[in-house]
Amino acid sequence: MYSKTILAAAAIAGVQAQSSINSTSGYLNYTTVTGYFLQDLASTNVSTFDYTATNFGLINRTYPATAGLKANLTQWQQFEAQVNALNADAPLNTAYKVLFLGRHGEGYHNAAQTFYGTPDWNCYTSLLNGNATASWFDADLTPNGIEQALIAHDFWAHEIATQKIPYPQSYYTSPLTRCLKTANLTFSGLDLPQYYPFVPSVRELLREGISLHTCDHRRSRTYIHDLFPTWNIESSLTENDELWNGVTAETSDAQDARSKIVLDSIFSEDDHTWISITSHSGEIASILRVLGHQSFSLSTGAVIPVLVKVTFLPSGPPPSNPPYTTSTHCAAPPVTSIASLAQGCVCSGTAVGGITTPIFNISSDYPTSAGYQATDLGPVVTSAPAISSYSY
Ligand SMILES: *[C@@H]1O[C@H](CO)[C@@H](O)[C@H](O)[C@H]1NC(C)=O
Ligand SMILES: *[C@@H]1O[C@H](CO)[C@@H](O)[C@H](O)[C@H]1NC(C)=O
Ligand SMILES: *[C@@H]1O[C@H](CO)[C@@H](O)[C@H](O)[C@H]1NC(C)=O
Ligand SMILES: *[C@@H]1O[C@H](CO)[C@@H](O)[C@H](O)[C@H]1NC(C)=O
Ligand SMILES: *[C@@H]1O[C@H](CO)[C@@H](O)[C@H](O)[C@H]1NC(C)=O
Ligand SMILES: *[C@@H]1O[C@H](CO)[C@@H](O)[C@H](O)[C@H]1NC(C)=O
Ligand SMILES: *[C@@H]1O[C@H](CO)[C@@H](O)[C@H](O)[C@H]1NC(C)=O
Ligand SMILES: *[C@@H]1O[C@H](CO)[C@@H](O)[C@H](O)[C@H]1NC(C)=O
């Protein structure tokens, strides 16, 4: 009863906070509110963190909002009351939201990177569509990846039943197949309220960092629609992939700039507080940078919540539009790779550093390549990201 009152009051406050803002003319400033989740703490060991063993990382503690409360609330119910109180007490230009950031389950490209080794993968094999037995163009989930998405499903079911965790009120996903399928497997069949149905919004800019790797080349809008006909594909998502071109790659700065664009869009258009986002290792890392969260890499299929404070300011730094970069690779499996070189590719028979010309005819070799438009990408600079910067 008590928590319902808090909830209703805060829901109203949250709506007011945002409807008073015209986000197209201002600047959205993000901070991660720490002290609630293990994943915020520098002392948490990322390599051993298991979201299913730690209540999604929610720290056992008391909150000002629930101090002295007689009701026997679960930790997540208490946290919900605390978030609602933060929103109720916030100035009108400020809102608090909880993002559930989920990484897709293992895809064939993840398995291939392990199988071939990172130098071979980054410098050559990732540029192919697949091998004789596996395809990793817009990679699908492996059986292991499906299992990981079902673990997330089971954990959500457990949290809903035992913790009464707040339901996600909105769902967003990357347009790449591995995320579409992970979101479907995770949230289908859960006991969700009719007023917050699982109908994801498919967002172009939640995709993985764009590189030469074919696993990050998306299929067409028609394919996505045919796969999940009831989902909301944003109107600006083009029929064919116009961002991936097989020649240039997004830098971290360019990726962070577009991550901010998609976060700004979600935070200014969606007045919900509890939001699920299904995306990728590299893209979640970028989102965390934009949110001011400590670096925290998710294993395939893992999910972490983040408490975000957003302040709607009248103005701020102008949007940046960092250029993409050319990315070197080899025309055959590389001899080796060294991280200290531009991209670390040491090709057989060619100069150290690799080549920048495509190794095959993109138009004829790619299944859905009509979107190939190098001119969309702005100026090209020649420094390339370090090999270690590629992660999925
Ligand atoms: C928001 O601001 C933009 C730019 O100043 C303006 O064009 C638009 O009409 C405003 N929208 C609303 C709903 O006030
Ligand atoms: C994190 O855990 C791994 C695996 O147990 C261990 O090898 C590593 O030393 C730990 N790192 C830190 C900083 O404690
Ligand atoms: C929180 O407390 C519960 C019950 O006291 C315990 O089972 C759980 O492991 C604790 N969680 C964390 C993250 O410490
Ligand atoms: C509070 O809830 C927990 C978990 O549902 C239950 O184990 C415990 O017995 C309850 N305590 C009281 C005093 O009701
Ligand atoms: C193709 O790559 C997969 C990894 O995705 C690997 O398991 C398989 O053995 C490879 N097939 C061949 C013929 O090398
Ligand atoms: C999830 O996928 C299954 C199998 O393709 C499909 O039957 C179901 O409708 C999907 N669920 C949603 C909510 O799209
Ligand atoms: C955004 O918030 C942070 C932390 O509160 C602050 O340091 C920074 O100056 C703010 N940025 C702008 C543009 O106001
Ligand atoms: C690529 O393939 C297309 C279709 O076969 C062909 O028209 C075009 O000339 C080829 N381009 C190059 C650079 O080989």
C-alpha cells in the first residue's frame, strides 16, 4: 500500500519533470548515481561478477526513502521506492531512470573470434561472411547464446516472482539479429503487465561499433519486420544498412557521439523510469562512457542495471561529429598482429600495418549491400584504433 502511494506520486513527478523540457533545444547531461549497485564500485571484480548470483548487483542496504518503514519489502521494492523518491524530490529539469543494459547471447562471430584467435579474426577472418560451416554476417546466436538468453529469461522470471522487481516499462534493442533474438528469448513468456507489454523499439544507433567486420553489417528493415512483425522499428531506420561500408570504421569518439544521440532520444521522448536496452559489448561500453559509469565489460548474455541521473540543461557542449577512420586488414590470414601498431595487423607479403582496400567486391559479395555509401561517412582520417579496441 505504502509503496504504491510513493510510486504514484513519483510517477506524476517524473512525467512533469520531462514534459516541461524541449529537448531539441537543450543539452542532456548524464551521470551515473553510484552506491546502489556492485557494478558501480571500483572494488567489484568484473571478471567474476555474475548478475544472477547478486540480485542484478543490487547492494543490500537501507535507503532514506524506506527508513522506518514497517512493511516487509524486498530489496528491489525498497530500491524502487528510493528511485521514486529521488524523482519526486528532483528539480523539474532532472529525472532518474534505471537502464537494464543487456548484452546479446554468444553469436557465431564470438565463437569464431575464439576459434581463429583475435589477430586472425580482426585482420582477416572477420571481413568474411563466414566459413564453410558457420556464417557470421549479421551473426545469429549459437546454441550457447540461446542458452544464455534463456538464463536471462529465467532470472527475470525469478526476480519478478521473488523480488517483485519493477517491470521494464519500455524495451529498446539494436537492429542486429543477435540482439533481436536475445530480446525475444529473454522477455517472451514472462508474466508481464498488459500496460507495459514487451514490444521493443528497434533503434539503429544501438547497434555495435561499426567496423569492417561483417558481423556488424545489418540486414534490411524488411528482414527485421518479417522476423518480429509486431515490433516498433523506428521510422528513420533505412531499408538497407547505410552506415556500414566495409572500408571505414567508427572510432570510440564517433561511437560515443552517436550513443549520446540515441540516449538523448530515449531520455527525452520516453517518460518511463525502468527501461530495458539490448545491445552489444562495445556499444554498452560506449553507453557507459556517456553515462559516466566506470568501465564494466559484460560477458555474452549478461545484464546490468544502471541508475542514471539526467539533467536537462538549456545548453551545453555542441554535438561533435568525429570522423570515421580507415581500418587496415590483410588480404590473407595475417602472419601475426601486434597491439602497438596502428591496428596491429602484420600481413604476409605486404607491409606491416596491412592494406586499406577492400579484399573483395562488396557489392557482389554481400547479401544485403545496397546501403553501401561511403560518402555518408564524412572525412576519413588515417589513424586506426588499436586491435584491443574491438570487442563484441
Ligand atoms: C522545441 O524547440 C525547437 C527549436 O527551438 C522548436 O522548433 C520546436 O517547435 C520546439 N518544440 C516544442 C514542442 O516546443
Ligand atoms: C578477479 O578475479 C580473477 C578470477 O578469479 C582473478 O584472476 C583476478 O586476479 C581478480 N582481479 C582482481 C583485481 O582482484
Ligand atoms: C543480500 O542479502 C540476501 C539475504 O540476506 C542474501 O541472500 C544475498 O546474497 C545478499 N546479496 C548481496 C548482493 O550481498
Ligand atoms: C519478509 O519477507 C521475506 C521474504 O519474502 C520472508 O522470508 C520473511 O519471513 C518476511 N518477514 C516478515 C516479518 O514478514
Ligand atoms: C567455422 O567457424 C566456427 C566458429 O564460428 C568453428 O566452430 C568451425 O569449426 C569453423 N568451421 C571450419 C570448417 O573451419
Ligand atoms: C518471439 O519469437 C517467437 C519465435 O519466433 C515468436 O513466435 C514470438 O511471437 C516472438 N515474440 C515476440 C514478442 O515478438
Ligand atoms: C554535467 O554534470 C557533471 C556532474 O554533475 C558536471 O561536472 C558537468 O559540468 C555537467 N556538464 C554540463 C555541460 O553542465
Ligand atoms: C563488383 O561486382 C559488380 C557486380 O558483379 C560489378 O558490376 C563491378 O564492376 C564489380 N566491381 C569491382 C571493383 O570489381
